[in-house]
Amino acid sequence: MKAVVYSEYGGPDVLRVADIATPTPAAKEVLVQVRAAGLNPVDWHFYRGMPLAARLMTGFGRPRRQRGVGGDVAGTIAALGRDVHGFAVGQSVFGYASNSLAEYMTVATGKTSAMNPKRSRQSRNASPSSKRQASVSRASPACRCCATARA
């Protein structure tokens, strides 16, 4: 599979697309086929190696190993690890784990959530918001603009 990785510190030019092995989900992990991924400031700090405290986790002169980029992910479950309950293959999920700028990634079940199915127009129209609109339309006696309109 393809993934965005880096092997040295620097600007965006150190990032490259590489072929890496597709991960296998361990116990209590799901394999997600990535549909959308997000980058955060922490990703930027890690591949730049600045502040220097970021290098404590990855290596001082250069990263100890090739590292992936990204954290936030949304996609579809492609496989389940052992002891996974409440998820199914083909289910849409979102979550957080490292190396999300890849075709597939593993995510711990505690760091992922299922997406809600889209609500139909009929269910949105029958939602409590219609009650909220009715209560808003009643004028408050303390409201000056509505009190003058009533008088």
C-alpha cells in the first residue's frame, strides 16, 4: 500500500510517498481503509523535528525508523482484530491513530467511533427543532422590541 512517510527532519520536501506493508490489526484493533485524513500541528512538529523535545520520541539526528504522517482518520472498516465487539466490516468510522496518510491503517477500538447514518429529511423535519422554533416565536415579556409590538 502507499503511505506518506519521512526518514529525516526538515520541511515538507522530506515527505514522500512510499510502498509499505499493509498493517494487520492486533487484538482490539480495526483495519481502516482510509477515505479522509487530517494533519495537525503535532505532525508538523514531528517531521520538522522542532521543538527539540519532539526528537526525544523519534531520534535526535534523524528519526530512528521511517515514520508515517497524520492522525485524524475517517474511512471504512476492512478487517477486525481479535476481541473486537460493536464494529463490522464495511462500517464507516472515524478516529485517531498515527500514520493516517496511508491507504490503510490500524486503529484501537477505544480511539474510533462509528459514524451515524444520514438522517432522512422527514426525520429532520420531525425533530425537536420545530418545537424550539415555536417557543422562540413566543415573545418574552422582558423583550422591549416584542413588548412594543404587542402594545
